[in-house]
Amino acid sequence: MSSSSARFISFEGIDGAGKSTHIEAVSARLRERGATVLNTREPGGTPLAETLRGLFLHEGMDHLTEALLVFAGRRDHLVKVIEPALAAGQTVVCDRFADASFAYQGHGRGMDLQVLATLEQWVLQGRQPDLTLWFDLPAEQAAQRRAAAREADRFEQQDLDFFNRVRAGYAARAAAAPQRFVRIDASGDIASVAAQVAAALEARGW
Ligand SMILES: Nc1ncnc2c1ncn2[C@@H]1O[C@H](COP(=O)(O)OP(=O)(O)OP(=O)(O)O)[C@@H](O)[C@H]1O
Ligand SMILES: Cc1cn([C@H]2C[C@H](O)[C@@H](COP(=O)(O)O)O2)c(=O)[nH]c1=O
């Protein structure tokens, strides 16, 4: 891959699906092939958006406020970090992006998907990842992994029904954009998941 081939790759999935476990290996692989890789995340990615992240994860708020906050942070992130990096020919690897808003605020919280689509249009102006790796895992299994790993934030405290809806939300987004999404079966061991991720990159010649 030449350093001028800008790519935008997002990682998605319910909490505890295993995204973060694979992000550094993906970035290392792309760097080995010549890319300049920028690792970032949402909510967050800029000082302002990281401040909003703290509120988003820990303060109580209504669902529309939650969606507006995450899209406000996303706008700052897009304008200050993602677009300049892509314009400079870098590869952007982002832990979650706008699909998460449809899955969590839309399907999880029950917000009107059309309102989210309008926000997406205003904020992203058509920008979408080139590839979205969706780590798909049953909610029960993800909960077991989370329980062993860390203290729960406002989202991670939600029940299995919530995460089943979020998972269905990702499935709907994947079905609507099959050329962009690759479903990774995240239920196996770390090596089997890593092999699927590598195959998805290999298939694109990345
Ligand atoms: N394939 C796997 N099998 C068993 N455990 C795993 C697997 N992948 C990751 N884990 C473990 O599950 C926990 C959650 O993984 P990780 O933090 O990568 O998930 P995540 O999708 O990034 O979660 P979040 O989005 O909530 O931060 C960690 O303790 C990690 O070590
Ligand atoms: C981008 C985005 C995220 N969320 C939720 C999903 C997770 O529960 C947290 C982020 O935590 P992580 O450990 O960094 O994965 O935020 C959301 O509800 N909506 C979004 O758009």
C-alpha cells in the first residue's frame, strides 16, 4: 500500500465484542505495508470530543441529548482529525463511528432512525468508512467478557435486551451497506477472530 492511499476503517460491535483487542494488530499490519496510520476513537478523538465523551459515558441525559452530544463530538473529530488525515493520504483506524449511533441511540434507545439519518447527513456530509469491521457476538457472551474485564459505564450497565437490540441494529446497518461491512464472528478465540480480520484486509489487498 502506498502512503498516498487514504483509507478509513472503522471497528464496530457491542461492548465487549473484542474490537480493541485487534485494533493495534490491524494498524501494525497496515504500517508494515507502507501506510501512515492514525488510530482514533469515538466518542472522542479530539480534546473537545474527549470532554464530551466523559459526559456521554457517565452523566444521565435524555436520548436526544445523548445523540446530539455524540454527533457534536463526531463533527469536531471529523473536521479536525479524520478529514485532514485522509486528505494527507493517511489511513484512519477508528474504534467506533456513526454506525454506533444507529445501533445504540437508534435500536438500543429507540430513537427515530430518520432523525439520526438527518444528523448523519448534516454532520458527515457523505463521509463513510471504506471498510467497517463488525465484531458480532451474542449479548450473553459479550456480558461475560465485560464482567471479567472492567467496571461498567452507563452503556455497559444496560441489560441483555438492550444489547440484543444494539446487535440487531448493527445487523441492519450491515445489511444496508454490504459492500462496506464485513461481519467478523467474534465468538471464537482471539486467534480465530484475528484470522477473519486478516482475511478481510487481504481480500481488499490491504
Ligand atoms: N476472542 C476472545 N475470546 C475471549 N476473550 C476475548 C476475546 N477477544 C477479547 N476478549 C476479552 O474480552 C474483553 C473485551 O475485549 P475488548 O476490550 O477488546 O472489547 P471491545 O469490543 O473493545 O469492548 P468496548 O467497545 O466495550 O471497549 C477483554 O478482556 C478481552 O481480553
Ligand atoms: C460512538 C458511539 C458510542 N456509543 C457507546 C458505545 C459504548 O458503550 C460507548 C463507548 O465505549 P467504548 O469502550 O469506547 O467502546 O459509547 C454510543 O452509544 N453511540 C455512539 O455513537
